[in-house]
Amino acid sequence: QVQLQESGPGLVKPSQTLSLTCTVSGGSITTMYYYWSWIRQPPGKGLEWMGAIAYDGSTYGSPSLKSHTSISRDTSKNQFSLQLSSVTPEDTAVYYCQRGSLKGQGTQVTVSS
């Protein structure tokens, strides 16, 4: 079955760029017609959809985050990635990668100096 696993730094300084990678196993990220998303959950708040990359490489972003969010993929590694620039402490959250109802276990990211 398809499994997703997030990886990345647990601590990022304010103003830096956060880079996270989702490694997918058990299925290809180019399989039609799946969309691969990034979501996050700040402490004490609900889930927030950040953006997605489609099976064909098309990308979609949340209007509120689009200006400093970038999603890309490496099909040779079956991975897709999130870059969030100019982070602030408000970007502290558990970050998940997702495909439909499938979700990785999440990775805690703390933004602090």
C-alpha cells in the first residue's frame, strides 16, 4: 500500500527557508490522477492546506501562502517537496504530506531563533 514519509529539519530560524520532503513508497507520484498535498497543523489550531502537486507536475497553492510557498517533485526519487520562505514563529506546526485520505505521520517544525 501507499505510504508517505515526511523529512526535514525540526528547527528553523526566522526569515530562513523551510524545506521539507515527502518520500512516497508503494505507488508512483506520476500515477494518474492523483494530487499530492502539503498540510500543516499549528499548535492548538486546525489543519491548513498549503498546496499540492499533481500527477502531471502542475502545482496549486493556498492563496494565503502562495507568495512564499513552492512545491516541486523529483520523480526519479518518487519524492515531492515543500519550500516555505521567510518563515516566522507563526509557521511553527506539524507538517504532513497527504494523498487523499492517506497522510504521513507528520514532522514537527519549530521556527525560533
